[in-house]
Amino acid sequence: MFHRESRKQQSHIGSLIGVGTKITGNVTFSGGLRVDGEIMGNVSASGAPDDTLVVGEHGRLEGELSVSRLLINGTVIASTISGEFLKLQSRARITGDVHYDTMEMHPGAVVQGQLICRDGRMKPWEWTPAVDSANLTASEPDMAISA
């Protein structure tokens, strides 16, 4: 019984973008994709709950990501949406907002942007800005702390 459940949680990585490979343009995949090279463009999955993107230690993505399961140990420069599970390993470097349902973050991982818990409210391939910049208002006066 336990063996079957652990198999269910694992995803099959069927495609690899290796070290030294650079893709310019948007990438859409289904199943599993591992990136050890570079992608300059948006990366999205088909929307299946077991679609998985792995960004290896040498991987670099510059473009929005939208997948069900996301494991990062490389560099991502853009907004990131993980519909089901996000794992940031110790060498993960993200510049941009991170939208997630469930997240595991290892010591050493760096996020330069907002961490936004989606709380299961939208599908991984739907994009909704976290903040409507046209309607920003100051709700709290600035506070100063003195010693």
C-alpha cells in the first residue's frame, strides 16, 4: 500500500534541456521537464496535476513559469506560479514573485520578490497579478522605531 502511494507522488522526467543548450522562445510541455541549460522565454505545462519542471543547479530561466510541480536548484528571473508544490533547494535563486500552494524552502535558497500563498484558489495556468498597482493606497501611517 505504501509503495503504491510513493510511486504516485513521483513524476517521470521525459525531456531534458542539457548544459550548454540555450532556447529562445516559449516552451510548453507535459509530463516532466528538466532544465540544466538556459531558456529565455515563458515555460508552462499542460495543466495536468503531475506536470513537473526541474531547474537543475546549472539551469537558468528568464521568463514566467506556470506548472503544477516545480523544483528549483538553479536561477529563475521572472514570476513563478506553482499550482501544487514548490521546492526551493539550497542553490535556488529567484528574482521575481513566487505564487505557490505548498512550498518547501531549504537553507541557502534566495527569493528576491514576494512569496504569495495562492491557497488553492486558481489553476496553475491562470495568471492574476498579486497587487493592482493602480489602486494602491496607504492604509497605515509610517512608523518610526527609536532606541
